[in-house]
Amino acid sequence: MMDFKKLTREHKDLIIKTRRDLHLIPEPAYTEKKTSDYVARYLEKESLDLRTGIAQYGVVGVMDTGKPGKTLLIRSDMDALPITEDTGLGFASTHEGAMHACGHDGHMSMVLGAATVLNKIKDSLKGTIKFLFQPAEEGPGGAKPMIEEGVMENPTVDYSIGCHLWPTIDEGTIGVKAGPLMAAMDRFDLRIIGRGGHGAMPHLCLDALEVGTQVVNALQRIVSRQINPLQPAVVTVGRFHAGSTFNVIPGEAEMCGTTRTFDRDIWNTWPERLEKIIAGVCESMGATYELKYSQGYPPLLNEEDMARVVAKCAEAVVGKENVIEPEPTMGGEDMAFYLEKSKGCFFFLGVGRKGCAPIHNPRFDFNEDVLLLGVETYCRIALDLLG
């Protein structure tokens, strides 16, 4: 049996150094030049076939075993968030106003670590592994443009896997779930046009603020009265702006928000549902509107057989009792695009401990020893599928 625990531990210092190096240089979506260069240099040292500049800053390192077989894609995101770090770490962000607050530094170090370990056992594998690093997961999304530029072809990817550090499950556990794990994630922007005027003369105005409040209330009835209550769904208005002073009725109101669902059929009906309600409310109150609906990431659906493979490999790493089925989340992930093109599974690696901050928080941090569990899990999956 391959001793992946030993092989992974031998590279512990490198894996942690890689995470810290990347944590120092966080770059938000589509500005990941330093990060991309770092990843490319690392993969070059592993003598992998290197492809850079994909969808601006995407990188793929290709490991060809020289033997015919399937192709496995192991994916990491690279982008940081526009957050000012407040961890006090000795390797805190050196880029003002940017931070790896979602664990993407950890994701990269795990996939790079897996590339190093799997390179050591290359003779035991057949087929091809693509180590993929994409920009802009936090939005507007780097997966789709990378796919459009051919990362799933030459050779065609058969299996895709990825992992997210997850503080809502305990440190040292691994969360694997077949079927829906993360939601489809869309955005809408709405401008309501009325007729402004004096706050003391509402009869001479068409109050865009009032129309907007009716729209917000009506949109909530999509979930409460149109969607099967056994199908989770969310409509959220996250920003609403109208007016500038106390005695003027606003002539315009602007809002933006998001919709979420695990169901592909519901996902495809959101634009029509929202437009119908907005048009009805505005017409009944005499206002007009401009709606921009932007479909984002599809629902993330794990293939059943691949989820079984990942769970089996995870059990060998952390023990059967520490492999759990996590609750699905209404958060979105553009890993979903890769899973639409191949059999695949996205799993959670637990980093939750007492007092830990959530992701997207300026104090988010984790125990770096957990990264070894992720590397080992990736390697076991690769051997299972390509061994």
C-alpha cells in the first residue's frame, strides 16, 4: 500500500510555506498576477507541462504519466477578497485592502502539495492529471471562461475534484455529499422610475420609494407562494437606495439582490418570475422600471459514484467516523461548471474550532496541519481513479 501519510508529512514544511507565501500576496478577482506567477514557478519546478494566461491569469499544470488512461482535473481557486486583514499573523497580507479570507491560499497549497506528492508516485499512475488554478471564483467567475478556452479538452477531462476549507464543520473532519451541495447564484439590478416632488404634495408625485417597497414585499412571495416548500429557495434584496432628504419624494429607486436555489429548473425560471412581479407592481402603481438579471453560477451537484470514491478515500485519511455528510449551503461556487462537464465531486475540509472566525471575515484563519489532510485526500483519490 502507498504510504500517503508519510509522503505528505515529508512535505509538510513546503505545504505550509506555500500557504504562507500566498497569504502574503492576496489579489482580488482578475488581478492575480503575482499569485499566478508563483503557481506557475512552482509547477515548473515539478517539470509539468505548463499552460498560463488562460482567462487572463489561469494556470494549468499537466502531468502525463506516459500510459494511456483517464484524465483527472484537480482544481483550486486563486483570488482573494477586498477585505482588510485583522488576524495579527506574522505572514499577514502585504497588499492593503486585500486578504485571503476564504481559504484560497490553503486551496492552492493543497493542490500544489498534491502535485509534488503525486509526481513522486507518477510510475504508479496511468493517464493524465491536470492541476488547475483559476481566477475570480468570488465573482464574476473564472471557471466558465477557462472552460471556454479549452481546459477540459486535450485531453478530455473524465473526472473533476475540488475542496473548500469549511469552518462550519469540525477541524479534522471531511464533508462529502452526493447531489446538491451549493446553490445556483444569480444577481439582479432594478431601477424603478416614478416622478419626484415635494414631500407635502404626494398627490402630484409618483413615489418610486413606495413602489420599491411594494416590489420588495412582492418578491418574497415567490418563495412563500410559488416554490414547492420542499425545494429550498432564496430571494434577497441586499441594497435599496431612494431619496436624498426628508422633504422630497424620490422619483427613482434602485435596488440589487440575489436569488439562490439547488434546483436547475427553478434556476432557469428566476428571470421570468422576477420580471412578472416587478412589471405587475409597477404597472399597477403607474411606474416604469429597468431590470438587469445576471445568471451567475449553476447549482453545484456532486455525482453519486464520485462522492462514494471521495468518501472512501477520505475515510482512509481521517477515519470513517470523521467523514460526515454536510448540510448544503446557499453559497455559490463556480466549481459547478467543471462538474457539468465531467463526473466529479466537491468536498469540504473542516477547519472549525472554538472561537474561529467564519469565512469572508477579516480574522479568518485555520490550523495549517489540516492542509496535510487535504493533500493526502487528493492523492488517494488520484490513485483510486488512475492507479
